[in-house]
Amino acid sequence: MHTSERIDVVNDSIRLIQRSDGLTFGTDALLLAAYVRGSAGSRAIEFGAGSGIVSLLCATRKKAAHILAVEVQSEFAELAERNVVENRLSEIIRVVCADVRDLEAYGGDGADLLFTNPPYMTVSGGYPNAADVKNIARHEVIGTIDDFCAAASKKLRYGGHFYCVYRPDRAVDLFCAMRKAKIEPKRLTAVLADASSAPSMILVEGKLGAAPSLVTTPPLILYTDATHTAYSEDMNYVLSNGCFPERS
């Protein structure tokens, strides 16, 4: 292992190799994996796999039989592949280093579901990180949300499902990109740190070729207290079951 790497045991007893100079496992990845409604026989694609954690969680929870994990940064594609091998999931997950816009580079056409934790910020938004790997992961340096949705539309089968975790302040950008790509938003869940906080992220499920009809679920509140020391009942459910409560 490289000196900047460490192995953490995370949810579902996954052994996750992480880089201290890269983006580490966070709540957004955990919630995205839980939001995905897959099945044991599904074919799935992940856009922007990073360390591979979302694909790993979906594989261990049997939300897909085959997962194609696409990551544009070679350092992270190599790390994701090592994590797949470390957790003995090579028969389920295949990692490809490619730009999601280069549709011929990674294949996977006709997927049943596609999930993504895309860069949240525009190139000019926020404060660019000095480390290029973080800057690319957080900013739309290589592909905008329109590009991600357009590529997803090409890779999903008709009626296939799209899942995304995103920032609330860019919800309009996400919805516009989805509808432009003929992926209709069907389910929306806001995530709040506590009951008195504004949403910190949103989770969205869409369906390719579906008619307009959006269900807004009750929000997921992470903590019961302002000090953020005790998880809520719903969050404990997510942690224990790897999915959202049925009402969500």
C-alpha cells in the first residue's frame, strides 16, 4: 500500500482502501447506495465510482448481479479495482477507467439501473481544491450534470432507473438535465442533519421514458439532536438494512 493509503472496515464489513489525499467515504455515498432499489438479477452502471464504495455496497446488498463502475481518474479507477479484489467481488463488479461522455469506451448498454454521485459544483462554483483529484471529483471539470444525464439516457434500457445524490441548491439544474435526457424525476428525498437544519443534500430517482409524476417523500433526518451525536430512527434503519424506510 501507498503511504497515503489506509484500510477502513465500513458498512457491511467492507474493507475499503482509501487515500488520505482523496475523497473519503461519506454519508452521501452511503445514502445513495441505500436509495437504490435494485434486484438480484439487475444490470447496473455507476458513473464516477471513486473508490468504488457505492458499487461495493450495492453488490453486497444484492441490488445488482452485474455492475459496471466507470471512473475517469486513473488513480481512483485503480483504487476501485483493488477494492473490488480486496472484497472478492470481481465476479459482480467490473471497473473501467473512462469519461462517461465517451459512450463507446465502456459499453454496458441496456442497464436496468444507473447510479451516480456526480460533481456537485460548476467549474466556477465554490472554492477549487488545490489537489486536482479532489477538484475533479467536486467540480464539473470533466462533464456537467447535463453530460451525466445524457450519457445515462443512452446506457439505460427504456424504463430503466436513474439514481443521483446532489446539492439542494442545484436541484433545478438536475431536474432540467434529467428531463432533457428523457429521464423523468419520480422520487425525491431531502436529507437534513437535524430537524432544525435546512436540507444538506437531495436524493433523486428517475425513470427513462416515464410520464411526469414526482413523489416527494418525508425528509431523512440524520440526527435527533443539534450536537449530532445520536442517529435518528430512520438513519439507524438505513444503517441496519441498507435501504430507506418504506415510506421513503
